[in-house]
Amino acid sequence: MTKNYLLHSLRHEMEQPIRSFLQTKKEEICLDDYLGAEVQITHTGRKFCISCGKYIRKTYASGYCYPCFTTTANNDICFVRPERCHFEHGTCREPSFGESYCMQPHIVYLALTSGVKVGITRKGQEMNRWLSQGAISAIPILEVPTRKLAGMIEHHLSENFADKTNWRKMLKNEGNDLDLLWERERAFAYVPDWAKNYLLLDEEPRHFHYTGQVSTDKIVSHNLTKEPVVTGTILGTKGQYLILDSGVLQVRSHAGYEISWRIA
């Protein structure tokens, strides 16, 4: 059976192992139901903005048209560099978004993805963030009142901790034999004095197991623009990656792509 879908990022549910869902415009596909199945994914050549729904030739920032990319708050520079938040100056692209998202409590955390990394997320969204990154374990280390403060601390800690994930190492489970409690104590030593009151001293690491792992040294990455038809046996998922025996597909980077999905 073949059906057409408009791709969005993968969604995860906290079970062991983690359950992953391919989000589309109108429904979801539980990928765990198809482990071991042969799938054919075909890009129809059509792309649509995941914000306004407009048909577009090129996507920006994982699924947006250019006007939405240049006007929505979650595509502003401060969304990827939160220490540069300018809400207080009255220049936020969408003040209501800033109030509901950025002016809310945020968590600074350490996670094991391709080694230990520092990151931030809005309070209550920790699991979504960690599972989307493919973390095998994570621990909150500070809770602060706003996204900007979290970004300032993250920027400071990034001098001694990675703030990005090496996706190849993440998929091969490399660099994840570290002690997060020990890493937390190391991070505490680098937290600036003005942020010491925000430390979370009693948190314990959370641990996650996934259905998929890449064991080969060379990982083939599928790109639906260059390779509009991808086939393979579904081996599992980790983070935003669908793992096939023919290679991996980073789903979030293909948000807005219209595909046909056929299970053999």
C-alpha cells in the first residue's frame, strides 16, 4: 500500500526501548510497528512550508518558506543563540511567542549523545529534547527563569563542554561511557557565580534505550533531494534518524517534503 505524506520531525514516547513516530500533516506512523519491514520512501518533488503551508521550491531551517524563515520568532538568531535574546528591547518578532516560550523557566542539562554535551530546553520539554537528540542519558543541572539566562550559562559552559552532537558517533554509540554525575560536578565548577543559586543538586541521570544502532564504520546518509527514492529494511530509530540497512535518513532536515511511503 502506498500513501502520500508531508514530513515533519520524528516524535518520541518514553518507553523502553523508545517508541518513535513519523509525524505527517494529518497522521503519525509508529515506526516500531515496521521493524524488519522493507520500505520505499519516494520524494514526490513537492515541498510545503510547515508553518504557512505554502508550496515552495526550497525549504529553509528544516521546513520553512523564506518569508516564515525571516519573520517567525523560532527562526530568529536568538532561537539558536539564546544568549542573544532581544525580547527586553521590544524587538521580538512575535512577542506572544516570546512570552509563552522564552520568558518561561528553562533547564540547563548535560546529555550523553556523542560524548557529554551541554544544552538547554524549556522546563517540561526535557524528555522531548533528549530523545530528539538521541541521548542515552541526561541530567538537569540548573533551572533558570528565562531562555536568555539559560543561553548565557550554556554559552559559558560551552568553553569546557561540547554544545553540539556528532551525529555519526551518536548513531554508533561512541563516546557514551562517561559518568554523568562526575561530569555534573565538573560543570558546577565552571558555572558563573551569579548563577550558583540556580544549581540543581539532587537530580539523578535518566537513561534511554533505542531500537536502532549503526554498527558499520561508514554511514550512508540518504538525501531525498539528491536521491528521491530510498529503499531499505527498517532497523530502528535514534534521535531524528530513521535507520535502514541501506543507510540513515535524517527526518527533521526533510520536514516539508512530500513523500510517498510504501511498505513491501
